[in-house]
Amino acid sequence: MERRNYDLVVIGSGPAGQKGAICAAKLGKKVCVIDHHDRIGGVSLHTGTIPSKTLREAVLYLSGFRQRQFYGKHYRVKDQISVADLAKRVRPVLQHEVEVVRSQLQRNGIEIVHGLANFVDANTLDVEGSKGKIRVHGDRVLVACGTRPAHPPEIPIDGQRVFNSDQLAKVAEIPRHLIVVGAGVIGLEYACMLTALGGEVTIIEGRKTFLDFVDQELVEALTYHMRRHGVTFRLGEKVVSVRAEDQVIAELDSGKTVQADALLYSVGRQGNADRLGLDAAGLTCDARGRIAVNEFLQTAVPHIYAAGDVIGFPSLASASMEQGRLASCHMFGMPSPLAMGLLPYGIYTIPELSMVGKNEQELTAGRIPYEVGIARFEELAKAQMIGDQIGVCKLLFDPKSLKLLGVHVLGDQAAEIIHIGQAVLSLGATIEYFRDTVFNYPTLAEAYKVAALDGLNKIRR
């Protein structure tokens, strides 16, 4: 059996694996990346972040959703939109991004090994690919193997009429009525896409609330707009069985049944660490395939690190990139703990939702006094130009020091403009910064000045 030695072996080529490998290579280390796919990039590139967000842009364009404010609610760029129409936009983006990732790894001298990895011991892995088996040794190992959709036995997933988010690209046609099980980020995003295409969606969620980590005022606003566009929420209901007949029928524990053309199951994901033979390395994972790490991304075996979705929350591509980089920094003598407090969140529903810092419920629970400044996009000239009448920018700040505490945005390009608030938060600045700064006009960024002035007016009455 062929044997190879490296300073760092990275398992997985998603965002965490990519950035961890590149960081180590730039520190002069010999690195290999193992991935069992023929193409690199991980779930984020092939079935997750990149295809779903590209699909969203295709839906918004072809459905004419953004232009309906001007041309009427029935305006569409194309009357009959097919899976092929959507794939036509998604496919070239994915192909381009695969080449970008491959080029970045190759430029940094990182070897790519395709195959399934299994630990032999804490430093050694066997990798079985289409060309046979090789054995790799790493002085250090970074586990960044990602996740897969959860698949409970009561949901007969066939990939066509009952499917998970990873299987959406293979669905034969766009359903007119879709059941979505799970009101998490993935389920909500795809529900919004279908309703933008004119379909109907029933979301079934076992809890009475959803998006609990999001400012609840904005969740209420999002819920209102989703209902207006054809989403029915069934909260506090659990699916006990699913069967596919002329239609897909979901039976609920309350005795109700819901019928639709198809069903998307989007409740949770399972970490892939349970497929690596962790026992041989002296490691374990929990029931959901997640590996526990410390603040430096180290596992219970100090020279083995883990990063990305396989370690659980927050399971964001952006956070995973930084986790991978910081894991490499720490393992090679450049320690820097991961600052999780100011991570921006982007939820690509329609309308978009983004946030950074504290929300109202967190401040209230912590007995931290705060005031609120609001800007409504209907007040902004740029929002009028792009047809966004419903957006809102919400600033939370200390009423005495005026220090910014949190930023929450609902509306078009929310995930883009949130970074202005992120920068001000990271510097510990006050909302006076927004009052005193000249923003380009007309822009959506101007919402920060409007919201800051609104907040300052409230404390000076």
C-alpha cells in the first residue's frame, strides 16, 4: 500500500477544510486534503450554500418578483418556469466555483486525495478511492467532513416526491404545492422560493416557535410576508408518517392530514464524523455525528482539530471558513481564539433577513437597558427604485452611552448591508457614528443614518 506523509491532513474540502489547508500551506507546511467526492468543494458548494443561493437569484429573476411593485403582481419574466430553467443558471456558477477552489488549493501546493477516509490511529488514515487504497500520515489532522441531511425512518425519502435539501437538484418538476417539514433556515428559504414561483407551501414545525435566535419582531414581520405570499404555518404539529399516492400525504400527531404534490424534509443534519472510524483515533462523536472542540478547535486528542458544520452551531459557511483558518493558526503556533460574539447571520428568505450582535430578547433576559432606532425602507429612495416597500433596519443601543448593541435588517440586500453594523459593533462605537457619517445617496446603507436619527430622537424627547 502506498504511504504518504504530511504536516497536516485535512478531511473534507468544504469551507473549513479549504481555508484550514490554505492557511497551513501559507505557513510552509506540507498539506493534503481528502474528499470522497469526484469534485471538490463540499456540501456548501455542491448541494448547500452556493446552489441554494444561486437558485434563489434565478427564482427572483425569472419570477419577476422584485419588479412586481412596478408592473403588477402577475408580472413574470417567463410564464412557465421549469427545473431546467433554474438549473441553467445554477450549473455554470457551480462549475466556476469548483475551479476556483481547485485552483486555490493547487496554487498553494496542496495535494488533493479523492476517497473515503478512515482512521487507523490518531495520526494515520486509510483512504480508499477509485484507484485503490493509500495510507496517509499527518503530524496534525483537521476534521472538516461536514454533514448530511437527517433521515428518520418514518419519512420514506425517494429523492423525487419526498426529498431532502441535498436532492432538490434532481427533482423532475417544480411542485405546485409543497409540504416542508421543519421551519429551520433551510426549510424557510426553499418555502419562500416556491411561493415566489407562484406555488403554495405548508410548513409543519414541531415547536410552537421558530428562528428563536432571531429578533422576534423581525420574525413576526417575516412570517406575515410569507403568509401573504402563500405559506401556511402549522406550528406545534409533528409528522408521524408519510405516504405517496396520487399525492404525498403527511399524517400529523394531532390526527390531521396534509396533502401536496411533494414533501421536503428539512429537520436537522447529521455530522459525517460517524463514518470516519473515530474510535481508532481515540475520539467519539455524539448521536448527531458532531465532534466536541475547545475554543481553539482542538478535540480531545490535542493534535486533531475539527471545524465547520461537524462541530455544530453556528453551521455557517462564513464561520466555517474562519474556524478552519484559526485551527491551522493554533496548531502551528499562531493561537487566536474564535470570536463568536459578532458573527453576522444571513437568512436568504424572501425578504432577506440578517443580524449581528444582541437582539431584544437577549438584552431583556440580561437586564441590559436599550433603546431602538428604526428605519423603514419605504423612507429610502433606493428602496423605492428597487421595489422594496417592506424592508426595515433596526438598531439596538445603550440609551446612556449610545453604544451600538445589535443590528437587525429585514429586506432586500440585508446580508450585504449588515456588515456596516458589524464593523461599528466590533469597534465598540456609538450610533453617533451613523449620524455623523456621510453615506452615498441613494443607497440602502443610508438606512443606518435614518435609524440612528430615529433612536437619538427617542432619548431626547
